[in-house]
Amino acid sequence: PKKLRICEAVSSSDMGTNVKVQGWVRSVRHQKQNLFLHVNDGSSLQSLQVVASSQLNHRLLTFGSAVEVSGLLVKSPSRRQEVELQANQIHVVGECNPVDFPFKVKERHDLEYIRQFPHLRCRTNTFSSLLRIRSEATTAIQLYFRDKGYVQVHTPVITSNDCEGAGELFQVEPAFQEKQEEDGGQPFFSVPAYLVVSGQLHLEVIAGAFPGVFSFGPTFRAENSQSRRHLAEFFMVEAEISFTQSLEDLMKVMEEMFRSTTEHLLAQCPEDVALFHKHVTPGHNDNVDLMMKSSFNVITYTEAIDILNRSSQKFAFETDWGCDLQTEHEKYLVKHCGNIPLFVTDYPYTLKPFYARDNLDKPLHTVAAVDLLVPGVGELCGGTLREERLDLLKTRLALAGLDETYRWYLDLRRFGSVPHGGFGMGFERYLQCVLGVDNIRDVIPFPRYSHSCLL
Ligand code: 4AD
Ligand code: MG
């Protein structure tokens, strides 16, 4: 028999053929004459209906067991599916004790429940859909940048710098002391090394020879946070664009990337996305529609503070020009501006890292920075024009006591420097926004956060 994935078997193109499928049992139903199984292999949300004679020894055919089925693909008499598999052989490859298995047949367990089983949750429809969406969104982002002529760069995971200067670093050292003792207590890399918080500085290096570059990889922050939008390990999409002098250019790329990725997902994974829009956050498709229909709003940080100060809502954190925007503020601003994505530009100089470009021409001391805030999540992207003026950068680094550490960075401004800028988008937050998932731990296969590093 011809071996098929289940997504191929359910599309009626092989009707009348002898086929073999492999997968996991999603339901078992007994009737007098017949035994009905639904088998899923993760290739799509759909399961294949398998019909077998009830004579068959079905004691081991339980929910969750792994099976291999051979038989004839025929037109299904039921209107619920086009095809079914008339089994002539069913082999139970891996048994599954339904009493101990944490998921129960026909039950839709909520995300919080399945999160307790990170090693098993991919066996549920919801998480299986999430994983396909994640994979497809990765492809969509890469396609977007490729089509625009960007080069993908593999930035390092281990680095000796703290790009964001926020001190949220995980230090990297060998687990075994002996090696260090042999080296007279020297750190492994001779300098302190950390897991990367952002690939930006490495992208800036490469952008010194390319029109546009991007990276997509894990980044790490030792944020002692139990929030619904922070992880200690998350994936970030970062882009760096050479010869750009305006925040508008950056905003255009952020908005286009968001739209083209979302369009791609809606077109390529309609069933998987619909599962979230129906069962996880019912009606979320309307929110996504609205985001896709409207062009994103733009306000300055100063306008944002004005809006917050005038609001009748009580916030846990008070607002004042110069304060950092908290999640509650970000969510309020997005709502206030019509529940569509909102760019906030020109943040106070003191709120952004050393590399942000000083807005010398503006009355208040701000930098050319832009955050993209989205409904339900708050900050999705953060970007800046980078300070390319050597003297300004030198002063800023000297003030922070970083001039020695960033000598190489100053070189970038010395040798064929161009105005440039870029941004980073939290991939998990993007998925939260489009799927309507409240907790970031439910959109990543293996979440890491303070006090939790399972598996
Ligand atoms: O705003 P951030 O800190 O910006 C940077 O790191 C820049 N160096 C990026 C650049 O210009 N190349 O982080 C970018 C985005 C945030 O907007 C947020 O979506 C996400 O990364 N992010 C997190 N996502 C999950 N968990 C965390 N702890 C996150 N911290 C930031
Ligand atoms: Mg930020």
C-alpha cells in the first residue's frame, strides 16, 4: 500500500487506493458491526476516520495509542467527511493507558490545563495547531524578508555585550569547576560571556555591508517576571536597514511584515487559526479583521502621556513625562485609539539604550525610537534609528563607562558609516496578538520563566 500522511489521505485524491497511514488515535467508537477510529498525525487538524470490523481485537486501541493502519480509502457514507479508510489491518505501535493519560477523549482541555504537561501537550488538537501555526509563521516572516531583498544572518547566542544595557543577563560558564581551576580561575572565554538579549549589535555589524539584514532566533532575558507576556527565553525577529533616516521607514517595514505574515497565516492555516478564534478566544477573528482592515495609528510619546494624564481610568502606575509605559498604559492607549495597532514614537532620551539616535532638533529631549503596541498584548515591537554621529555616540558611551567595551562599535561609525535603524519583534507576542492567546506560555513549545525550566 501507498504510505500517506493523514492530510493527504483525507483529501479525496487517493480514493479507491490501498494505503497505509500512521498516527495517534483521537477517538474510538464501537457499534454492533463496526469500530470507528479517528486517527491524527499532526499533518493537519483533520483526523482520518478508520472503519474496522468490531471482530477485531480492539482492547489496545485506546485514545492516545499510536497505530499503523492499512486498508482501502473509500467515499464515506457520512456527510461529516469525504473519505474514510476501510481497515484490513491495524497495528498498535504504542499502547496508551487511557486511565493514566492526562487528556480525555472528546474533551477540550483548556490551555492552562494542558500547560501542566509540556511533554505531552502536542498530542492535543489545540497545541498541535499552535505548532503548525508557529512553523508557518516562521516561514512567512522569512518569505517577507527574502522578497524584500534582506539577507538572513545567524547572530550568536553567546555574546560578551549587553545590548539593551538593562542588566537582565544570564551569564555563561562551564558547569564543571575543574576546567576553570586549570585556567587559574579565568572565565572560559577570558571575558564574562552572556546569553544574548538582542542580536541588534551583531546585525548592525553586518548592515555595514548590506542594504537590509534580519535575524530570527532565541533571545534571553533574566526578567524576574511572572507576567503573561514575558519569558526568560523567547524568539525575536530583528531587522536592520541601512541608509535609512526616518522612523517612517521603520514603521513601514513593521506594518508590512505584520500584515504579510498574518495574511499568509490566514491563507495557509485557516483551520488551525479558526480553532483559536472559535475555542480559545471566541470572536477574536473580528479583532484580527479590524487590525488588517485599518492602517496603524501613530502618536508621539508626549501625546501618549497626554492621553494617559487626561484619562479617567485609575492606573496602578502614575504617568508623568519621562516615565516608562507599563502594560496597563499600553493596553489603554491601544483601546483609546480604536483597538488597532499603534505606533508610539520619540521616547525620552533616558528611557532608551545608548544606541538610540538623539533627536537634537526637537524641543524635549527625546530619541528617534518607535514601539508598536497591539491590542491585548501591548508592546510587540521596539525599534530605533541608531546614533551614527561619532561624537555623540562617544559622549554617550563615555558617560555610561562603556567606551572601552564598545570600541568596535565606534569603528562601525568610523569606516563607511551610514544612517541606519532597525527593530525587534517578539515572535511569541505576535502569536498572542493574532491568535488571541492570553498567556505567552501557551504559544511556545517549551516556556522558560523564573522558577520554571521544565524538560
Ligand atoms: O524592545 P526590545 O527590548 O528591543 C530590543 O531588544 C532591540 N534591540 C531590538 C532591535 O532594535 N533590534 O525587544 C524587542 C521585542 C519587544 O518589543 C517584545 O515584543 C519582545 O521583544 N520581548 C519579549 N518577549 C517575550 N518575553 C520577554 N521577556 C521579552 N522582552 C522583549
Ligand atoms: Mg522595548
